[in-house]
Amino acid sequence: MDDPAHRIEYESMLLGRHSHLIASAPESRDGRLERSAYILLSRVRVEGPMSIRQLSEAFALDPSTLNRQTAALTRVGLLERIPDPDGGIARKFRITEEGGHRLDEHRDEVVRGLDKVLADWPEEDAAEFAAYLKRFNTDIERLTGRPWPRP
């Protein structure tokens, strides 16, 4: 396991295993956002209203999957369907005030969890780790052709 790619694979697997310690429980428990809702709401907040086609391209997911996800988020009032603000035919999804509130609460909870993990880290180590994560993600986005907009 001296090869960095093998070490990164292994540590990434473990990070996924520990994510429940940092983030909220699934929405079915205590009304918290599940991972897919957190990511979808985050994208719509940064991008603005998006159609199923735009979401499908952004996430590289089948439109039927996104139809189910957006329908569920619309039912609970976190997204709303609106006419295309640019005058297009397809309706778009926009994050609601409640969706923004819940997204902020979830993000704050994740940040509090990360603050606990990083409590004993020197500030420069945490900043360097964040910079490497951003570089890692942007390189993946470059290779897949699916950049994630950053605020």
C-alpha cells in the first residue's frame, strides 16, 4: 500500500464509513436531510432554478432518478416547480425558503462535526487539507467534464 492511489482509495473508503459521525442521520429520522437531498439542494441553491435535464447532466443520473428525488423534495416543501425564468418550455425546480433553512441547518451540523474532528489540528494543517480536497475535487470534475459551481 505504498502507492498513493491505493492509500487514497483506502482512506476514502474509511471516510465514507465515518460520514455518519460528521453528518446528520437520514431524513426519515428526526426530519434531517439525507445525503442525496443535501447535495441536490446545495446544487440548486448555487446554480439557481434547474430543470430535470440540467440536473441529469450535472449529476450524471438518469432523469427518472431525479424525477423521484425532486418529487420527494417537492412533497415535503424543500423544492418547488416553477416556470422557466428564461422563458423555456421545461419547468424548473427552485429551492424554497424552508429548503434553504433546512440546508443551512444541515450544513451547520456538518461543520460542527468537522470542527470536532479538527479541534486538535493546527489551523494551517486544516487549511492545507481543505486546499487539497478542493484540488482533488476540481481535478475529478475536470476529468468528468462536470464542474461543480462554487459560491
